[in-house]
Amino acid sequence: MGSPWRIRTVLTGTGERLPLLLERGSGTPLFDPTVYALTEVRARNRAANTIQQHLVGIESLLLFCRAAGIDLTERIWSGDLLTVGELDGLARAVRRPIEALAADDKYSAAPTGSQRKRRNVVQIEAHRQGLRTRDELNVDPATAANRLRVIRTYLAWLTLRRLGRVAASTAEFARYDASRRLMLEALAARVPATHSGPRDREGLSQLAREWLEKVIEPDHPANPWKDDHVRQRNRLIVLLLYHLGLRRGELLALRVPDLDLRQCRLTIARRPDDPKDPRRQQPTAKTLSRVLPISSSLADMVSDYIIHLRRLLPGARKHGFLFVDTDRGRPLSAAALEKLFRELRQTSPELLRGLTAHVLRHTWNDMFSEIMDQRKVRTEDEEKQRSYLMGWRDGSSSATTYTRRHTRRRAQEASLAMQREAAELGKDNGH
């Protein structure tokens, strides 16, 4: 059985994307999650993707409550809030993919009235044991942590709204407020620490770069695409990501007028809630708008794609987006881009393991660091140039996320240099 709920993004006439958590059968939006999304997330100008992440967290909470026989609304209004045992179970549940939670009968079967009242220790322990013994295919710690933070924010909002119905000077207010604080503190303590270490995402190795550059060539025998249009288009996509460090959304949002091929320039523009974008999940630029130079060879490649391939698709004439599907000429989707990288990874599972558009952004930063080292550019100038090209504000700390491989290599080189100097010093002193 699947989840009794689903998230659907509504596209308004003004181009705004509004995700909603709906009853699967009737299509009716859930009242509390909708009010929360509108007043607490959308009202703060958060992107549609952020709203959807909040709703995914809320859906995982609702699935857990159904499994544990918890009537969340009754609990919130009665003041009988989630116990420590229930919070432990919730912390375990959010580690599982939503699809796994929804497919599990225990998470999809509606509890009876008597089941909703059974909240004793035996039931919670059985629930926890069930989570330990079923499939351990879990989401990464960062995703689980984000879900718990969202759930905590949602529960804080629900309980604060309830607390507002009680006179502040009463004993009832004090009891509810104390229970509320204990629950929220206990939930915060269960947010898993996110890993920061060697497994964090890095750019491609030199060998992987060399293979990628070869395999995307249309005449390479290992090129994974059969259609010539797809080969030409996908090579251009990879090269733009590889040589410019674009984000996935920035690439998919590119329009033909954004390219000045005579001046060899490309404009990254922010167009949130674009009514001209027919995609329900609109790809957008998360960072600052900017103008990037492109090489003459890359400009020629873009021009060839537009003139000889893109313009032949009638559907592509109805919009200005640069990259289109080869079926009907519609703007290329995020799913199609993910498929591109999945097929590329299969050409060399060892070298291209984990390859995504974002890994190419990391790779660009590695290559940029190497160029800056070769040119002996001052650190402060390097940071300013990098921030502009990446779309970061001056002084942004984002560079540390994207220069991990280069930083580690320089640290290792410095360590070896220190060891060599110490060895030479030892020889001079007769040791």
C-alpha cells in the first residue's frame, strides 16, 4: 500500500509554484500543513523546493503517527504531547525513504479508534524493534537531520498555536508550555550529526576527468547515446557544467537570449516563479546573477546546436529555453538531466562513481584552484574571483565546500615539505 497522501505542486497563473500536501483519494489539501506552508515557509520567500522539503518532513511525521496509533491533532490539543519513546521511534522512522515508509503496510494502514489510544511502552518498543529489523536502506544523515528539524519546527508551530488559546497567567499555560519545551528539546537532541569527512562530495580525479572528456565525444565508441542529436546536446551540457561550474538549475534555466555568442558571454539570470516556464518543478538559479565568459570553441558549439539541431524541433520554437528534449522540443527536465549522468556513470563505474552535475561544479573549483596556484594569485584575489564566477557574495564561506580536494592536496604537500626539511636538519646535526 502507498501513502494516503501525496505532494503536488500547483502552478499559478503568475508562475508561482506552490507545493501542497493532499489527501490522495480526494485531492483535498491537509489543513494544518497547508496553513503552515503558507504562513511559515512561503511567507518568508522560501523557494518551492524548500516548501516541498518541509512537506516531505511533515508527511514522514504523519506516516509515523499512523503506524504508532497517534492522533496528532488530539495530542496537540489535549497537551498529551509526544513521549521520549515516541520521539526515539520518530527519529528512526525519518531515516527511511518516504517511498519505503509509504510502501510498508505498517505505515499505510489506518489505525482503528482503539489503536489510536494504545500508546504504552510495549507498543513503542515493538515499533522500534520493527524499525531495526526491516530493510536498512536509509537516507543519508543530512536528509534525516533536515526532516527532524522540519518536524520540530512544525510541532513548535502547532503547539504555539494551541498555547495561544490559553491565558498566559493560568496553571494550564505553564504546564503546557513546560511539556512543549521538553518535547522540542528532546527532539532537537535527536537530530543526527551530519558527517564531515573524506566521504563528502569532491570533484573528479584527473583520470576521471580525462575519461569524461573522451567519452562525451560523439564519435567515441563508449559514448552511451545512440541518437546524434542527443550526443551533440549532451556533450554541450557536460562541457558547460564542466568549464563554467554551473548549478543544475542554472543550466536548465538557460535561454537562447542569455547567450551573446558574438561577445562569447553567457548570462546567468535569476527568474523565480517564471510564468513562461511550463515545467511544474521550475529549475532556478540559487546564486547571484552574473555574466560569464565562454571560449570561442564553446560558443561555436552552442551556435551549431541552436542552428542545426534545436531549431529543427517545432516545439522548441514555442519557448526560449536552450536545452530541449528530442521528442517534442520541450524544455529539458531535471529527470532527463539525471538520466544523462546515470548513463555516463555506467560507461566507467569506477572512475565516474557518484558523477552528477554538482560533482562537476566541485571539479570546476578544483581546476580553478590549480590555475590560481600556477599563476600565484593572492588568496584574497582568488576568493573574490571565485565568488564572482560561482555567484557567491563577497566573503562567502561556500568556497570551503568546493575546494576540499585541493585543500587536502596542498596540506599534504606542506606536510611532506616539513618532513623533508626536518630530515635534512637532522642530517646536518649528525642524527
